[in-house]
Amino acid sequence: MRTISSEFDELSDAVDTVNVLKGKAPAVWDSKSEFDESMDKTRFRQYEDACDRVKTFYKEQHEKQTMEYNIQARTNFRKNVRARMGVWEAIEMLDTLIDESDPDTELSQITHLLQTAESIRRDGKPDWMQVTGLVHDLGKLLFLFGSEGQWDVVGDTFVVGCRFSDKIIYPDTFANNPDSADPVYSTEYGVYKPHCGLENVMLSWGHDEYLYNVLKNQSSLPKEALAMIRYHSFYPWHREGAYTHLTNAEDEKLLVAVQAFNPYDLYSKSNEAIDVEKLKPYYKGLIEKFFPPVLDW
């Protein structure tokens, strides 16, 4: 009987053979993305022209993501297992969600995940990076696990516990966040020490932080992949250069990984149809390599 694993191995061998025939070696993970070379990138992340749905979302997120809330969210995470299921089951479960913070697409989540993974695969990046593209937004399951709303699940992330950076989109909407007037949280360093490292910093709670905490002890993904997951929505840092007063040398190494991943997350969004059933055997094979059959969510 042919299994998903055997089909995956055969497909991987076929891809390797084609690359040899083309004289093309597999791309290193941090090489420049090629799939997006002819793309007009100016049409992405146009938040000033975003619809009211997006602007209303960020206003709510920026007012409610306080230090107090973030401490409580992490306490709740440690106390509760929300579900037990495999990665592909989680992908199918997520497919009912439309991200209210995203001005670039209204496609289903499974389409975005597969578009991201396929663009990474098309550029010949290693399998661990392909599967990272596949799972990177699975933390959005939080919305289906009784979150308070999309404001504590999706959207760009930022540091809480110190002054809100003006590099965050719509920075004026933090005016009604109580931490903006707090004598400690409103200062440059807040509760942190200079160059303490992002591993010692609290980012706004959402799908990035949640999935990072789920997978860091339940996968064999390398540290670069975990950084891609934890920081892919941390645009004030990886795109705008904010928070360098808090980062350290290790963060600078991981920044390379996050920036290598970002084009695949952002620019792969299109209206191109995805044949889920055709791709399913290949990606279920990747999932078997890096994740246990059942995870605690």
C-alpha cells in the first residue's frame, strides 16, 4: 500500500532530479526571494488607504493590548490546553477565519498558508522553511478558542511594558491605552534593561506569540524557523528598525531569518487558485518530519 510518506519521498526525489537536470542546486534559506522579482510591492500594506474594517481593528487592538492583559494572557496559556490535534487538522480548522487586520487579502487562511509555502518551495528553499510557511499563521486558532476578539489574535505586534513606538502603524491610536500614561510603561525602557534581548521582552499577545509557545517544545524546527513564527508580524522591528535599544547580538542574527521569510508571507497573497487536495500529500509528508502526530494547543 502506498502511504503519504512514500508519496512524499517519491515527490521529493523527483524535485531533486529536476534540479540536477537544470543544474540548479537547492537555494540556501537566507538567499534573496526570486518568486516576487517582477511584482509591484507598493500595493501591499497600504494602511492609509485601508478600509474602515482594518482601521477599526487597529484602534481596538492598540487600546486594549496592555501590560496587564498580556500577563493574564500568558497565565491563561500556561493553565489551559485548548485542543489536542495534528497540524493538518489544525490547518483545516483554521480555514473558517478571515483576518480583519489584513488590507491585502480576504482569502481563506488555508489558501494563504499554501500560497506562502508554495512560494518558498518554488524558490527551492529547504523543507523546514517550507513547512514554516505552511504553519506560520496557525496561531490564529486562538480566535476559535474563545479569544476576546480578533484584536488579541491578529495584526502587527509590538512591545508592551515600555513606550509604544511611533513606528507602529496608526501610532496615534495608542492615546486611549492606559499604559501610555503609566509612569513606568510609558518610558523608553519601561520594565526592561538596555539590550536585554527579545527573548526577555513581552510582545503583544496574538497568533505569533501563541504559536511560538505551542511549537517551541513540540517540533523539531530550527531556531530560525521559530523566529520566523514569533516575529513575522513584528513589523516595527523587522521592517521599520524600532526597538534596537532592546535587542542583542542574537536578535540581529535572527533578524536575517525573519527578513528572509517576510516576502513569502507578504507578497505571496494573490487570487490564484490553490488545489488543496493535490498539495495535501506533499505537505502532510513535511508535517510528519517536523511535528508529532498530535500536539497540545
